[in-house]
Amino acid sequence: MLEEIGRGSPDGRTKRRPIHCEECTIQIGDGYQETIPFEFVDDESSPRPKVMRVCWRCWESLNRRKAKRLGQSDGSSPGLIS
Ligand SMILES: [Zn+2]
């Protein structure tokens, strides 16, 4: 069933090239310290959200920053105190 599909590409998959984390610029890819790029959507960026490819550390901290930003949007407590 799968014979003769895409005669142009012998290996079927596109080889992943190492990319750079858009936050800290380390390389991400096979053989590097970080192997999986994460996508972070920066919806603060205007006019439209920007998708960044970052290492997971940056992804984590970006998300933390984002959550903080959202959590602090109003000065008062969000209702967690009893
Ligand atoms: Zn990074």
C-alpha cells in the first residue's frame, strides 16, 4: 500500500535540523543537551501572537512569567484568601 509514494524523498521524513532556542540561543536537536524544541505562544506580542521555539527551560520560565503577568493583571487578590 505504501509503495511508490513521493518518489522525491527516499527517507519519508524530513531530517530535523538543530535549531536555536529563541530565548537563550542554545542549540536544540539530536546530540545536543536539549533535544526537543517547545513552542511557546507569546500573545503579548502585538499585533499578533508570536510563536517561539525554545528549549524546555525557557519554555518553563516563559510560561511562569506569562502566568504571573496574567495573575497580576488586577491589583487585588484573585480570591485565594479565605
Ligand atoms: Zn532556551
